[in-house]
Amino acid sequence: MIDFFTKSQGDEIIIAIRKAERNTSGEIRVHLEAKCKGEIVHAARKTFKRLKMQKTKDRNGVLFFIAPERKEFAIIGDEGIDKVVPENFWEDIRDALQQNFKHAQFKEGIVAGVARVGEKLQTYFPYQEDDENELPDEISYGGQ
């Protein structure tokens, strides 16, 4: 699972996360799960909590949860985001990932999705001068 992305691709994803977080106080993480059991959204929510993403000051964390072997993914936003964004907030991000993933362009899909999340969250959670990077930017892995 660790080799799902090349080192270069992983670095590009981390750069995309850092770039997106310069526009917003939101926190973005990418997680790859090797052995996802049960419903994808449920597994993503459990991982969200395990990664302590609900501990951000403004409850504005976003998790890209990817289960490559199952060819599924979920995008989870914390309650601070869900309280202020429109109902269809995640749809274009989901659609962009699906389009890229259909063509086995996984890195490109994630980079585009992360960038779009940064742009969209800027409206609701603009970057503040005193913002801290509350969560690691590295890709996390589970089920190894």
C-alpha cells in the first residue's frame, strides 16, 4: 500500500495540501487504507477520529479516505464545515476525483480535489495570520 504512490507523487500530494492550506484555516489530510472493512463512509469516519481530525480549533478538517483495493473513496468534512456549507458542497470535488480515478490518474485526482477543497474552504474559513498547522500534511496509511 505504501507504494500506491511513487515518492514523487506522494511529494506532489503533500505540496498540494500545503498550498491549499495557505488559503484556508481548514486542515486537509489524505489517508490510504489497505484493508477497508464495511461501508466506506463508516470506515472513513472512524479513521477521521483515529487521526484526531476532530480536534482542530474550528472543527474544519477534511479527510480524503481512499481504499485502492476496493476502488472506493470518501471525503469527510468535520462538523464545523458541515454547519456552514451548502448541501452539495462536496459533489464537484467527488466528481473530479471520480473522473480522474476512472482513468487511473489517482495522484492527479487527489491533487485536484485537495486544491478545490482549499479554494472552497477559503470562503468559509479564510486563512488567518495566527493560523497554526494543526494536523500533519503527510499521507497516512492504514491496514498494512
